[in-house]
Amino acid sequence: MSFNENLRTLRLARGFTQPALAEKAAIEQSYLSKLENGRSKPSEDVLARLAQALEVKAEALLQNGDEAAERSRRWRLGLVAAGTLMALAAAFFFGRVTAMYPLSVGEVIRGADASENLPRDVMALAPRDVEVIMITRNGRGDRLSIDGRAADPASVQAYMQAIHRSYGGTFPSIHVSPDAADGTHAFQLEYQMRAGSPPAD
């Protein structure tokens, strides 16, 4: 029962009329009527005076009522929040474990995203005769545009193979053209991670 139902039940059980209980609890009868009709909530002081007038503990007025319902609601919300946090944590760690390339435990604990280091790591795979000038990230971060220069097309192919060995994926767009000024080859690669294997040369 709610507080107002408990109050009315206890008042009738003790044989009090509304005016009699209001007088004994030193509150207005109109206020008592509002409490019993559920149109008002008691302060702690009024709750204590009503409990004393009815010769019960304040908890008896609240038993299975507003306070219990509020405790139950808070408990349910706490369980939902805890469940949500556990699900997010599980998804976070599962995502790290199943990533296409591993992270260290320290990176997982710090919440590092493996793709944050992808441009730097792809640049580091370049052979000595390949100069990577710029890597830009497109879309969600698993697509890179790689611009650079190489001694010859074979060097570009070797670089692409090194990337594929490390991360898989494909190269949807490959442009290699000779530079008349110094004899090197300019290249631009579009690299798509997580998408199968690179195209055959």
C-alpha cells in the first residue's frame, strides 16, 4: 500500500476521525485530508508526528509504500546501470581481442584504439627506396590515402605487400606514374583495411 492508504487504514484501525487525528498530530485537518487523498506528501516532521499520534513507527506508515517503492526503483536502476556497464566493458575487451592486429595489455587498459596508430605504422612499413610523403585517413579510419615517391613500381608493389602482410585489406585504387624531373615514380594508394586481399599486380 502507498503512504496515503497506510495512513487512512491506521487511522481507522485506531478509531480516529480525521479531525481527532489532525488535532492529536497538531496539523490542519485539510492537510491531513490531502495526505490521505494522496494530493500531498508529508515532511519528516509531519510523518514523525502522525506516527506518534497513531502509536506506530514512521516505517509502518511507509511500509510497502512510497519509500519501499523508491528503494525498489533505485535498486532496479542500479542493476540496469551495472548490467549496461558490464556489457560495454565486455564489448570493449572483446573488440580489442578480435581486432585485426593485437594491442598490448597496457594499450587496452588505457583504452587505446588500434586504428589511432595505423597511419604511423603503415608509414613505418615503407622500404628504404620508398618515401611516404603523406597519409590521410578517410571515413571511419579504416581507409587510408597514401602519397609518396619510389625508385620504381616494384618498390611500390613491395610496400603494398608489406602492408597487406601486416594488416590484410585491399588497395581499391593504385596510381603510379614516373616523374620526368628526377626519374622516381610518384604514387598514390587508396588502402582499405578489413576488406579481403590486395589486387594482383
